[in-house]
Amino acid sequence: MPVPRNLSRPFRLRQLVQATVLCLYGAGAYAAQPAACLPGSDQCPRKSDDFRLCKPNALLSFYVAGLPTGGKREDADTDFAADRFQSADSSKYVLQGNARVQRLDQLIRADELTYWTQTTAWIASGNVRYQDRSMLLSADKAQGKTTPNTAVLDGVRFQMLSSRGNGRAQQAELIDDDHARMSVVRYSTCDPDQPSWEIRARDLAIDQAEGVGRGHDVTLRVGDVPIFWLPYARFPTDNRRQSGFLYPSFGFNGNSGLDLTLPYYLNLAENYDMTLYPRLVTQRGFMAGAEFRYLTDSSRGRIDGSWMPNDRRAERERGQWHIENFTTLGSNWNFAANVNGVTDKRYFEDFGDSLSSIATSLLPSSAYLNGRGRGWSFAAGGDKYQITDPSLPDQFEPYVRLPRITFEGDVSLAGRLRGGVKSEFVAFDKDCWRDDTGNRVCPTTGQRLDLYPYLSLPLEGSSWFLRPEIGVRHTRYDVETEIDRHTVGATPQRTVPIASLDMGLIFERDANLFGSGYTQTLEPRLFYLRVPYRNQDALPVFDTQLLTFDFPQLFSTNRYTGADRQMDANNLTAAITTRLLETESGAERLSASLGQIRYFDDQRVQLYGAPTSYSGSAYVAEVDVHLSDKWRLKVADQWNPNGDETDLSAISLQRRFLGDGVLNLSYRYRRDFLEQTNVSALIPLNERWRLIGRWNYSLRDGKPLENLIGVERDSCCVIWRLLARHYLRTAGGKANDALYFEMELKGLGAIGQKTGDFLRRGILGYQQ
């Protein structure tokens, strides 16, 4: 039949419902799927909301599959169908009995549909149903006009197909293409017949031009219990940000009592915003916090901090601040800053909630201008540290390095011969302090220039490499030392040649294991290092420490950080590595390495202590095995033949099971420093219940570092978890007990104490 001209435009009912869903649900309804969690991953991304436990027939029952989706609706024809058709003249059309109007993927059905061509008015009555590629909608009755585009629907129910968002309204009115209002609105992502949670509003006005929805008498209900109520609320209807309250968080611990935070988001401009964090800690007081974020064509960063004017327990003000910035300055230059601070050494003890924050003994700050081009790099800036461990006295605070300037260059000279330089200039400063007797002690301060020009001739083929290098390291100081309140200057220096030869072979063969094809490699490697001895006792120690010995250190030209010490060496490293590579994917399924340094001379340069005369270093072994996606084993061990003892040992095993179940077993040992065991697990009991646990124990101290036990329950649209936690609050061993409850309303957000961060840190492979 011919199409009435004024009806040949897209239906607009979907705009009203989609705007409502975005109001109540947020732009996250259309979020992308996260990356998978690989075996052995330290931390895993958050999973998307999972609605597999919902009833499969929970969608409105009139869904019609197979509607076309290609093409533009504006260009598509509108088709009419009905059991009976009446048209006394061209001004009125009446479709009765299974009336059906379709334009591309848009389909509207009703018992009766009437359309007046002159006024463009229409009425649909009796079992009104609407469907498109993203949603379903039903109504008892609908009427409106196509020009202008208006509609009024009574007894509305809707269901989003992609997000499971569903709801109902007593009446919905489409005022024009950009404005709509609804009365007695309900929304949830649960099964429509038994919602575990629901948002209710007395009325809701939608302005798509501004991207804002406004509701009155808005209530969040969990079951039949009202959890959250606002007399008036603003919501975003699209991806444009809107100011308003975020979901509160709360928790309890024995050190601070009840901890309640109610964030408020401020959308200040398109490229910057702010979130306020008013926080009440019942045993301490009120804390004000804020985070400011910005993004420009050349810069991005954030500024955040928190401040408690009077901590009742500590009887002083408390606070912390953080400034982070990255600015691009042309194609080769940038400026990066990361500035941190706290009011006192015990801040993380009282307000940190993880072992990592408690173990933070030095809080770093830095700011640098960086440049990089083909064959060169430059940096100029400074570093500063603040002590955050109450057990450390002030004299342990590292030197301030300001300015610190570095330059590295590497160029081709002739053929494969290359030349380069590594350089650094640093000015060191440090405050004086009082010793135990009250005497004033001032450290040595000054400047240091370190230069290392070198020549190298890297040669390599498909199965071998040879890399000789020779250079000279020159380090000069201009220092001042206060002796008996008199400043004494000095200019000590050190010049030492350094020669090295790094060479290796790579053998390959085909292998077949468990019915799969692999490539196995065998990679022997030798590294010779010659550095003559220079007496460096007169040189100050500003920022130099002994590096942690591991497999890469077997091939290093210095075992110290910083330039204050350059080790002497007449050494030969012998190492071997084998790998197992999957033939089809190239994935590395096994890697095993073993190596040792053989010393031909005594090791005379020491940071502290007397020279040593060892014939060899500790044997270093590392193994990483993950032959399947369910298992991963990592082993590192250092056996010292000089003392016939183990210097370091670390073993970790991860097992994946039952979908997202994970079990982690680990052991760490460092001689004279630590010995710890760690067991953590996420155990699915069935598709709804999961047990969560962690046991981190110090064998050296004979006490637990962290114990965690909890339970998590999943359902169609709600996840809740209850956790009890016992953990060290101070580096000195004081413990704290905490209780956490969090409820995630799928598609909406979480209420309660945020547990995801410390669960991801504490249970490797945990996905929230």
C-alpha cells in the first residue's frame, strides 16, 4: 500500500527510552570488554558486568529476530501490514488486527493503529509493542504526532537488549526530539519480575540538548529497603559529564573506627574536572579531600590531596598531596613531574590500607625536562625524598639532587664502529641534624660530574653476536664538609678505563611435547669485564648503593647504583639460557637460565667493609614455566658457594581452575633479611558463591603480615562481598583489624568500602 508522506520518518520512541536508561544507568552501558587476564599476571583488569545468572526468558516476550540492520533509516521505506485496513479517504488510515509498521530495524505493532495525514496524528492502542536493534518497549496505549515529533505513552515497559537495563513508567511523554518527561519511573538491570535493586523516581525530565536528566524523589532500593534517597537529582543522558554525587564508600577498622566518604563530582569544563571527597573518620575527625584533573592539547595531569585539620587521636593536623603532570613540548621534548608529600611520618600507618603503603619508607618527588632524538637523550631536573617510616631518623633521608642533568649520545663513526658518551651532573644538598647528644651534624654536600665516553663494535648474525666495548669513566667532585663549624672544600676525582666483551650463540631445534610442536633454543653466553682498581675511599657517597644481584647483573659493568663507586673487575661471566617457543603462536612456554661470575682478582672496591677474595659469585638460576593456560611456575634461586648457603630463593605457583578460580602459592627468602610465605585463593563453590582468602606469613618474625578471609555472592544483578582482614599497620609490627562490606549493583556501581584494589594486589589473578 502507499506510504503516507508525513509518516516516512524514523520513529522517535527509542530516543525517550535510551535517554532514560543513560540517565539512570550511565554511559558505561556500552563499555568495551576488558583484556583477558593472562596466567601469572600480577594484576588483572576488571571484568565487564556478567548477567549469565539472569533468567533467559526475562526479556519482554515479543522479541522478533532477524530484523535488517544495514542501511540508513532515513532512506528506508516504511511497510504497513494488518488483518484489516480501512481508509474512507486519504486523510485517515486505520489498521486493525495485528497492525504492523516497519522501517528497517524499527518495528511497531498494536491491535489497532490509526493515522491522520493532515494533522500527522497517530494513535496505537491495544498491546502496543516497539522494537529496534537496541531495545524493546511495550505500552498500554500510545498517541502522538510525527510533525512535530511528539508522543504520549501510558503503562510503559522497556528492555535494553545490550545492557539488560529495564524498567517501567506510568506515563512517558516525548515533547520534541530533545525533550521528554516520565512519571513514576522504575529502572534496574535485574530480572523484571523480581528486581534485587531498583531506582525509583516520582518524575524524570530529560533534556538531550544539554545531556541532562532531572529527577525528583529519587530512591535507590535494595530489595524492599531504601538505601539512598535524594529529593532532587541530576543525571547525564549521554557521555557528557555532569556534576553530582558519586556513590558513597564506607568501612570499619580498629585503628580509626567507621570511615565514610561521599564524593561529589564537579564537571568544570570539557577538559578539566574536580572531585571532592568529604570523609568522616569517627575516631579521628573530618578530612577534606579533592582531586583536580586536566587535559589539554599538550598537557595532562592531576592534583589531589586530603587534609584533616585536627586528628583527635594524634592531636595534630594530618594530610597528603600529590601533583602529577606530563607536558609535550614539541616532537622531541616533554616535561614530567611527580610531586608527593605527607604531613608526618606516620600518615601511611594511620591512613594507608595496604602493605605496600606501610612498607613505603621513602616518598619520592621528581620533576624533569626530557629530550630525546635519534641517537641522543637529555634530562634536566631534580629529585627529593621524604621519610615516611617513623623508625628512620632524619639523617637517613637521601640527598636532594637539584639540579640533576644527564646526557647520552650514540652515533655511527665508520662501518659498524660506534661511539658514544654517558654523562651526568648533580648538585647534592642535605639538611643538618642533631645527634643523640644534641650536637649539630652536617653532611658533606657538593657537586659531581660523571663522564663515560666509549667506543663499541657490535657484530651479530642470525645465530651469534659479538659486542666489544671500551671506554673511560671520569668522575670529579666539588664538595664541602663542615668540620668544627669550618667549611672545608675538596675536589677529589677518579678516572678508570672499562673494557668489556659480550658474546653468545643461539642454537635452535624442533621439538614435540604432548602432541604440540615447539622450537627449543640453547643460548650460551660469555661476558668478560676488565676494570683496573682505583682507590675511591676519598670519594663521598651521595646516592650510591649496592644493586640487587640477579641474572641481568651478571652482564653489568658496575654492581653499584650512582657514580660514587665504580667496581674493579677482572671477571668472566658464563651463562646459558634455554627457551621453549610454541611453533604456531611463537609464545614462550618455558625459559630457564643459569649463570655465574668467575673472579680472577680480589674485589677491592667496596661500599662498606673490607675487600673480598671470592673466586666466584653466587650461582643464579631462573625458571619460568607456563606450558598451559592453567598453570604457571616461576623459580629464582641464588646459591653462594663461598659460604655454602642460599642468598636468595623465590618460588611462585599459580593454578587457574573452574573459570575464574585461582590458587597462588609463593615463598620468598633473602638471607639475613626476610623469609615469607604467601597463600592466596579465590575458590568458586558454585556459580553463585566464592570464597576469598589470603595468608601472608613472616617465618623470620614468626607473625602474620596479612590474613584475609571473605565470601562473595553473585546473582543476576548484584554481587556482594564480606571480608575480614588482619594486617600490619606499622613497620614496627602493630596490627589492625578491619571489616569490609561491598555491594556491586551491576550496571550502576558499588556501595560500601572499595575492596577491588587490595584484592587485586593481594590475590594475583583476581578479577573483580
